[in-house]
Amino acid sequence: MDDHSAPNVVDLPDAEATRALGERLAVLLQPGDLVVLVGDLGAGKTTLTQGIGAGLGVRGQVASPTFIIARAHPSLGEGPDLVHVDAYRLGSLEEVDALDLDSSLEDSVTVVEWGEGLVEHLSEDWLEVRLERPRGGEGAADTRTAALLGHGPRWAGIALPS
């Protein structure tokens, strides 16, 4: 899949659907995968990561790592560990590099919230998940959407959930 492909769009009517999408993505993920989550506050980035963690079968509650920036969740089975990063407070590539994510990238699935423009250089392949929620308006449903787009050869030919 090249970087100019149309993203797969998934409707997410509630938090449970967002977690379920994460679990479906986990089936596709393997050690070395980088997942970049994009979206405003409250769009569902952490909820999606909780589903990925559940699908991977990792230890520990997956919660937003805002204040510690990165949290590792070891696998409880044969699958890869999950490294969950919140790049919201990071302002430069140097701060990202200081996290030394590339040392664990090869053996883990790395999910980065707020990583757009900061972490794509860590791998030639990454999965971008752009989460959007409705804005205001009378009767606006709480349905969010997730647009999934694979970048690089790793994601070529992979059927992403839609």
C-alpha cells in the first residue's frame, strides 16, 4: 500500500466499538510495527490502544501515559510486547530520540498517541490511524470514525478493517 492510497474508514459508534477495532488491529500487528494515532483530545486514541493491548494479550492496564510519556506492557503469551507512548508533551525530534524507542521497536508493537510528524522516521513502515469525533451541533451523534492508512511495504496488500 503506498502513501497515496485511500484510507479504510471505520465508524465507531461507542467506546466498545473503538476497543473492538483495536482488538481486530492487534491480529494484524507483529513485532516491529509502529502505529501512529492522530486525533483531538477525546477522540479515542487511548481506548483504541486498550483494545490493541487486549488483543495482544499484554500485562497491565493500558492507560494514557501522558505524564510518564512511555509505558511498556509485557506480553503474557507468545506475542509481542506493547510500548504505548504519548508524544503530546514532546516538542522535537530530539525529545523523541531521547526516549530511545528504536531500541524496543524491533521486538514490540509501538503505539504512539500524538505522534504525527514526530515518529514516522523511526520506521520505513507505519500504520496511521486518524480518529475523529463529531463537533457540536444539536443531535450530533457520538459516533467517531477511524481512518486507517498503511505506509511502506509492510502494509502493502494487508487488508485493514473497514
